[in-house]
Amino acid sequence: MPSPSFLQPGLTLADGRYRVELRLARGGLGEVWRGSDALTGRPVVFKTMRFDRADDTGAVLLFLNEARHGATVDHPNVVQTLGRLEGEVPPPGVIIQEWAQGHSLAHTIAVSGPLETKRALRIMAKVARALRAVHTAELVHRDVSTLNIIIDQADQPKLIDFGIAVPIGAPSVTRHLTVPGNPDYLAPELARGRPATPAADLYSLGIVLFETLTGAKPYVGSTREDTATAHVLSPPPLPPAGLPSDLRSFISLLVAKDPMRRPQNALAVARMFEAWST
């Protein structure tokens, strides 16, 4: 039987400003609910811990990490964190975010197949600009993936989920010697336990672009560990045939094993994608 939830449909928060409406998702650590903001009239998202994980110190730290780091980045292609409410729901409270309308890029690819090249590049250019804002805030997202990019009907992407973001230069392993994040998009240096830098996010963006153009992830292992190891040891994936040679060369640099060979600036990546998408 599912454990009870801190949130319920019809619950109001912040002296009636916010109303909880519908649970959207329930994961291993937390829950996501849709609601409304009476002050602005806009839909919002509430994130809270699962009732049965609220005493899990590690899970709580991830939750607080998302609230803290998400609030430091302000960009139209980054989901806006509006704040965290404490007191009305047991610790660590509720994170309130804007409602990112649309579907994940992963869903779009699964339903419609690979995206046309110029469309894919236009979307990736906006995500690269979002990453520029993340890096300007002195953060590394560490979880850039097709699941964490939401696309609306106008093809405007929103980068979501700052749960494992860290300051630039922070260790990439936890105190339990594990590497957090999605191994399908994991930069080789992070898999090796090296400090997190913006180049790791740009590698992940390159892997996302491969999947967007081909419909398949370039590295797939039988376990999470096998997939992470493939990013380190397997040859770099070949860019899709049929692309202009200079674009293929640029994509190869994005997914280079050596982070120093990759572009070092997300804004420069965005401008290159924009040039090729016109």
C-alpha cells in the first residue's frame, strides 16, 4: 500500500495563495504535484519529499540542493524556482517552481522519432544558452539529459532538475564514493571521479544532440556501471552521416573524451548551433 503524502488535492499553502491540485509523479525520493498560484493565476509545480523518505539525510540534501541552486539561475530556458515553503509541510518543506508546459525531449523522440537537423540545433542552441546561465552562476548541472529538457508546443526548451548540481570544481563523487547522475549522458571525467567543470555539461549536451538526431543513445551497457565505463573506454560515437563536415567535426569535439579538447564556453556552442540552424 502506498505511503501517505504530505500533499493532498485541495490543500492550500502560503495563506491560501497556492492550491495543490494533482500529483504528477512519484519517484524513489519525492513527489511532484501540479497546482495553481492565486496571485498570478499561473499553474505551478510543487516538489516535496516522500513521506517515507523524509528522514533520509542524503535524500533531504538533494532536495535542499535543488531548492538552493535552482533559485540562483535566472534564464527563460531554465525552469524558474519560485521558492521553498517551510512550516506548512514537515521538513524539508515544499519547493515551488513554474509549470514547464510540454513533454520531455525523451518523450518527443520516443513518440516522433529523431528530430530534423535544423530543428534539433535550434533547440540545442537554447539549451546551450541555458547552460551558459548555469555556468555563469558558478554551477555545473551534471544531469543534462533528454529527460531533463522539457519542450513546449513552440519548441521552447526548459532545463529542469538541479538536484545534483554542484559548484564548479566540486568533487564529482559522493562521500559514499558513488557518481550521481544519469550514466547515459555522463562525462568521462565525472565517471573517473574528477572535479565537475562546465565542459562536463557540454559533453552531456553533445550526447543529447546525438540522441536527438538519431533516436538512440550512443552508449548503452547492461548495467549503469557498464554504461558509465563505456563513456570512458569506448570510442567516441561518429556524428550522423549527411551533416555538413564542419558540423560533424564540431559535434565530435563536444563529445571528446578529454574535456580540454571540448568547447569551453556554452555561449560559443549556442552561437555555432544557431549559425548551422538557419
